[in-house]
Amino acid sequence: MYNVAVDVGGTFTDVLIFDESSGELTEGKVLTTPDDPSEGVVSGIESVCRKVGIGFTDLNLLFHGTTVVTNAILTNTGSRVGLITTKGHEENLLLARAWTPGPLYGWMILEKPDPPADPTDTRGIGERIGADGNVIRDLDDDEVRAAVSELVERGVEAITVSFMNSYLNPAHERRARGIVKEVAPEMAVSISSEIGQEYGEYERTLTTVVNTAVQPKTIVYMNGFEKSIKEKNFTGNLSIVRSDGGAMSTQAVAERPIQIALSGPSGGVTGSAYLARTIGVPDVLTFDMGGTSTDVSLCLGGEALVQRQIQIGYFQFKMPAADVHSVGAGGGSIAFLSSSGALQVGPMSAGAQPGPAAYGRGGEAPTVTDANVVLHRLSPEARLGGELELDEEAARKAVETVAGPLEMSVEEAAEAILEIVNENMHAALRVVSVERGHDPRGFGLVAFGGAGPMHASAMARLIGSKPVVIPPTPGVMSAFGFLSSDIQNEFPETYLQIAEETPSSEMRERVESLVAEADEWLAGEGVAEEKRVFDLYADCRYYMQNIQIPCQFALYEIAGEDCAFLRETFEEAHRTRYNFELADSPLEIATIRVIGRGQIKGVSLVEVSGNGHGGDASPSILRTEGVYFGGWKDTPVYDRAKLHPANVIEGPAIVSQDDATTVIEPGHRGTVDRYGNILIEDGL
């Protein structure tokens, strides 16, 4: 049996096939097809299947991460949404939250975008649910019916229903949804009590409106993709990867497409957490450098961290997602001279078309990839994805455009480009570590993405992490993470109770109710009972404050008179992040949540046999060539496929494989572990 994972990125579409019988991983890359991403997905799967010697009929599990939702949000190309809300609160989306972007004085040039549901397409209904969940004013069915008819006549393509306090009592929203289906049966409709089941009227409404806006396009994409793979005779199970690293069926995605908005970055974090647990380095930073951006995160105890609020473009949504910080630094990031003559890199990118100059597809602007080609960190003889030839002369001409004005040699300018982009990524790593109370010197660094292994040694040198872990298939690590995903969904409930004053029996009853909801959902996703797992969390904060920290607990811990057992976990996390505690302040449980997971065996790491040469890696040397490290140095180029456990690689060295190139700087040493990972540390 074979399992396959596909990650659609801004530049490349990555495909990874796992052979369950042998444990072998086979990867491939094809250029992304922006006009119709499914074309690149299908052709990519076919390409890797040919490598393995199988067809679509041999595939058992297919995991897919897609950017269709993200792109629709960023480009504002979702459907036109009509909003039905409580009368008197029609301006909710316009009022929004007081937020302005950095850096300092960024607000001076801020152009606040229009809300995703136009005020002219918003209708207020005279109903009201109180703060205690009781009905203050009944819903008028005829008023809702008239509002829906009017919105349909205006040309809206989807409708959101978001009433005040509906998270406490969803009866009015559910009835309104039924009326929408009566008046306009084909209309996409979402209700806020199911999309954002927590307090916060603006966030809940915004999240639901955006979910509704991307629903029609997502449904079309999912239907088209399913049709494409069925035409190839795929009969296995298809799962779409969520933003928090879990997976869900296409039917579930059709209802809540907002939950897959950041599916790509989550895969790399999930895969890194799995890898970290397996090799015994449980605390790691993750460093995913692709063609357009770099995503960094942090894993503690072999587990990926999840945030409950994400930002895409200007808007912030309440939705679980892997805690990833992104910067506009990738292999395609363009280097340019600012108006003051200073060299800058990114966030503009050459993308997939035309791409870096070295791709030979018409690109002329100097990029990070071109700088690596000029310095031979990325060998001109390499073929990206095993197919794309590199044009060194075109790369040199591109870098010359900034080298001349700076009065530098082409090599010096290329090295300066790398130093600047490395510092940009170093700053991102500090955001998820130092700025959150973690010392990066106590963490490993898992480097992946098409460009990550080229810059990993430099990142470790700058931030002090060790070891650097280069996975066997670093260029398709997000796809590897997809294969390690579980079927997953969250079931939250706003609680707002003081822990020391809440009887444990009361909280246990609510938690068990959420577990029952999660169990029912997993059954609907086809997960066998013995494969269902439930993770329990309480989002806690000091009373009258709004800094919430998720505290995991087990059902058996809800046993005393009250719920004060959460305090120790909360205060330890609070001290780590903020270096203080408020011992006299009561602890408030803001939200309780249950994460239901259906465990899937999509991939497993298999130990690799040695070659009998011990630490001697010389049989793996392809050639020796000059590589620029402050000057040209004779550097061996190793074939990754020929490396074996215990092999030691002294820097400077280049390790070549189809999906990525690894650079080991002078003074660093790489060792191959029993799973085929390269572990890089300071060799001095």
C-alpha cells in the first residue's frame, strides 16, 4: 500500500509517496500552476508514481494541502456575502478592532480595507439573545425571509448569519439558516455559532463572513479535484490538511473552508514535531524556507504549538492554526537598492513565473537563489526537482545589477544578499523563541523547504541552536507532515468561570459534553472507535486580564472541590513567557475545548542500514568544486542518496539531492543518524 501527500506552494508543488511495506519515501517537485492548482497536483502525483512504478489505483491515503482559501482571502476574490445580524449591530465589521501594522508609524500609511461583507449587503433583524443565553426577543421568521429575498435580489452569492450571543444559544441562527435554505436552496450559508463557537462578536462575525466568502470557490475546487483524481482511478481516502496540522474530509472542508487557510505551513511543523519525537530531540525550532517566504515555529516536548488567532493580510480570525511566524524571505526574494542606496532583500518575490534569473525563464531581477548559484552554494550543475537546469551566467548578470552600484564584486554582492536574508530569518526565529521566553540555545533546529538546508548552518550560527536536523526529504517536509497528520477538529465552549469558585463536577459535565460532540464528529468522519483520542484544554487568564494561555489537562484531574488544579500549569507558562505572576489574582477559565483526533498511520520513520564504512563518507563524494565562503574554497559535493548512518561530513561541504541542497559551513560537521537525517553541529 502507498500513501501520498501533496503540498501546493507559491512556487513549487511538492509530492511525497510513502511505501508502507518498505518504509521508502519518494519525493518530487513540479512548478505550481496558479491558474488551476489541481493541474499541478495531478501531474505531480503522476510524475512521482512513475518514479515508484505505480499508478493512482495503488494509492491508499491522499493528503492534500492547498492555498485556494489563502489566495482567495489575500486577493479578495471570494464570493459576495450578505450578512444577517442583530438589529443595531449592523456596523460590527466596520467598527472592528483597534489594530495597526508595524513597523513604527505604519499607521500613517494604513489604508483600512473594506469589510468582507459590504454594509449595503447587511441586514439587521429584530431578535435578541441575552448574555445568559436566554431569549429576550423572539426571531421574526417573516423579517428574516424578507431580508434574504432582498439580499438575493441584490446579487449576493452567499449569506452569513451572525446574531448577538448566539454562541450561548444558537436557536435563532439555526432557524434563520433554515429560512435561507427555503428562500434560496442553492445559496451557500454559514452561521457564526458553528464557525466561531466563542465570545467576541467581531471576531466571530468576521471569521464566519470570510468562511462564507470562500465557501463557493472552495467547493468548486474540491469537487474539481475529486473528479480529477477519480478520472485517474483513485479509490483511496482523500483528506484535506487543516491549519492546525490535523486533517478533515472534503465534506467537512465544504462547511468550514476557513479551517484550511494555513494548511501548508502547518504540515512542516507537524512533520518536525513527529521527527523530533522520533529522534529524541523533543524541543526544536522549525525553519521552513521556500521560494516565496520563510515560516518558523517552535515545538515543545515533541508537540507543535497551536494558536487560536491567525492573521491573513489585514484581517485577524479566531481559528486554530499551527503557531507559525512568516517573513517575506525565500529563494525567490528579490534583492534591490533602496532610495538611499542600501541593499535590501524581499519581501517581493520572483515567484514561479518568471522565477529567479537562474531558472532561465525570463527573470532578470537578482534573487537569493541567484546569489546561491553565483557562490556555488547551489551548484550550477544541480537540477531542481531533478529536472530544472540552472543558468549560472544569467544569475551572475542579475547579481551584477546590484554589485555595480555598490562597488562590489559579484561574489561579494551575492554574499551580502545571503547575509541580509539570513538576518531577516534570524529575526523571525527570535520572535518564536526569545520573545516568548525560550532560550534557542536549548533547542534543535529542523531545517527544510527547498532553500532551508542551504541556510541552516548560518541560522544555527546566528541563533545558537544545535543540532541542526536536515530530514531525508527536506524539500517536501510539509508533505511529510501531512502524512503524519490525524483526522482532527476542535470543539470549544466559552466558560468564563473563576477556577477557585467553580465546582469540579460542573466543569467535568461540560467537558464530557464536548467529548461526546467530538466523538460524534469523528464517527461521522469514519474514524474507528479505538482510533479516537481526545485532548482537553482550558484557556485561562488572570481575572480582568485578557492574556489567555491554553492549559492541557486530563479528565481524571477534574476531581477536587474546585478547578484550582489548573493554576500551576497556567502560572508556569505565564512565568516562561512574561517573567512574572499575580499570585493574588483569581484564575479565570475563559474557554474550555476538546480536540478530537482520529489517529492515522500515514507514515513512519524507518531505520537505514549502514554501509560498513563507519564515519568515512568519501564514497559518497560526487566531485570537488570551488564554493565561495568569504573566498573560494575547494569543497566536496556529496550525493545524499549514497550517505549512510554514522557517516561524518566535515565542512565546508555541499550535500546534493533532488529536492534540496544542504550547505555545511566551514567549522561545522554533519553526522548521519540511523534514520538518515543529517545532524549538523559546530565542529570546533
